[in-house]
Amino acid sequence: MRVLTPRPSLVGLPKPALAEALRETGLSSYRVSQVYRWLYVRGARDFDGMTDLSRRDRATLAERFSLARPCVSNARLSADGARKWLLRLADGGEVETVYIPETDRGTLCISSQIGCTLTCRFCHTGTQRLVRNLDAGEILGQIMHARDVFGEWSGRAVPLADRGRHVSNIVLMGMGEPLYNFDNVKAAMAVATDGDGLAISKRRITLSTAGVVPMMDRCGEEIGVNLAVSLHAVTDELRDELVPLNRKYPLKELMAACRRYPTASNVRRITFEYVMLAGVNDSPGEARALARLLAGIPAKVNLIPFNPWPGSPYTCSTPEVIERFVDILAAAGYTSPVRTPRGRDILAACGQLRSESRRPNARERREAEQTRDKAVLEDAR
């Protein structure tokens, strides 16, 4: 009996990888470029719609490949206009993606892993064990889904009154640590920033890390997007508790990596994220210590009011305490906007993302494979 295997998806392949994947089909480099544009400029969902390819070429592509993308498992709309999508992946895993409409931009917060391995104490995602890395197609698929929703393909975005602003900015601040999935994030961002691909400026993409020091230099050199550092404490003792990764890469090493970051300049400052936890890290002394810690780094500080989640061990600093913190940083010359919590009512705010995905056991993997093979057989018919 012939074993049926799923057709690989072309979604997520940068142009060189796409050319390699299509090499055996005999398509010319010109045709490969056409397929690439259908994928990332026009958002094609099937090969039949690629009308400038011959029927024979379209049939060959459809026989060997798919254009599979994550699909919506659940969608929620916050009272403040934020949207959260639970996206289901081909193997049944799920990730959360959040869209935040703002006055001057539309920001899409995307995930890089199912779950997370970092266990930061204030973060809901950290309570979910790491299931696996997302591949490049699953990372890009989140952006492509948003473009589907807002009709942004082929540069013909049509404003829709009930959907706020369209996606202009991307932040890798969803589920997972992007630098622990470096190769897939790099491949996805290569397509996202390619002028012939999704064509998003590197200046409008921000990658957030908890401080994976060995990968930060490579991130600046090979990906070249803006950097945000999840800091949250000014001493190793407290950061060891809040961000356990600090035990491996302490503040001295982290700040040295920030000073080396290739794109850091007065124009492209590093953003330091600092969640405000009542009675934990919000004293005037800690504000002054933070200013000293950042000395010499082109930086701004995003102060994040703590967003509670079921069972969370912390509470948010009061507005008066946060304002005092802002004043101290401002006096030291640091811009420190207070992030307005968005989507709290649907658990879509910073630190609240969590899916119910988990690593499947052997029985579930067998069932998934049987379901997949059945679908492939039906598709072949």
C-alpha cells in the first residue's frame, strides 16, 4: 500500500528556498518569481488563482505542494478594539495572535513558539510548557491572516470602519522567545521585509527577547530589525526571580550585548520593557538605578502596567507610583511611555497570551497522522 504524505506548503519559503523547492518542476526563474509574488503580494490561497501560469504548471504545483496556512480556531474582539485570534496549525497546535489598532498605526503581535521555555513569573505564557517552535510559514501565516482580514493584498487595502487601522507594524512579542527559534524567525522576517515579499520595513518590525545574549549579535547582523529587551528588574537578584534566564545571562552580559547591537542609534533606539509590579520593582530607587543601568545606550523604556491573569502572583503598581517612575526617568533623559493596556477583557494584553496546546502523546500523534492521511487521500481523489 502506498504511504501518502502531506504535500509541503510553500508558505514561509524565502525566494532562494522557493526556487530550490520548485527546481524539479522545471519552472524557470521568472515563473518562480511569479509564484513568489502570488504568495506574498497577492496572498494566493490556491494554485488555480495563479492565472499568469499555464494550466499545466498550476496542475504540477497543486500535485506536489500546498499553500496551507494557519486557520482560525477562535476570534475575539475586545471592547477597546483589540482583536485576538487563536490560530490552529496543521498538526493541531494553536498559537495566539493579537491586533492592536492605534491612532497612528495598527500593530500585530505575533508568536514564534507554542508555549514558552522561559517561565517568567509575571507572564501567563510562561505557565504553559514549550510544545515546539513554529516554522517560518506558521510565523508568516499570522501576518498573512491579518492581511486576509483587512483586505491588504496587492496594495489595495480598503479601510473598513469597524476594523480600525490596517497592520503597519509587527512585534514579535507573542508566545515564545524568538531568539530560541532563530532560523525560522530569520527566514520569516526575510520574506516579511523583502520588497518583493510582504514589503514591511525593518524599522516597523520589533523583536522582543528576554536576553538570549549569544543570539543578540546575530539578530542585529542577520535580521536587522528593532530590538526590545524584556528587562523588568535592575538587580540580578530580582531579575533571577522575575526572568529566570538571567541566571544564565546576567545583567552585565545582557547590557554589554545591548551596547553592541548593530542597529542601536539615536534614530533606532533599543526599547527596554519594564512591567510595573506593585512593591516589587517600582520604587524611586529602582527608577534611578534603571537610568544608571541604561547609561550610554540609545534607549527608551516602555513601562507596562501589569496585566493580571488567573492565578497571577502580582498586582499592578498604582498610577501615582507609575507617574513618579516616569518623572525620574524623564529627568535622566529617557523617554518612558506608559503602555496603555489593550485587550485585557479578552486576555490579549501583554503577558496574557496562552493557548491550550500541549505536546501530543504517542496515541494522539498516531490519530493525527491517520486523519492527515485520510485528508490527503480524499484530496487525491
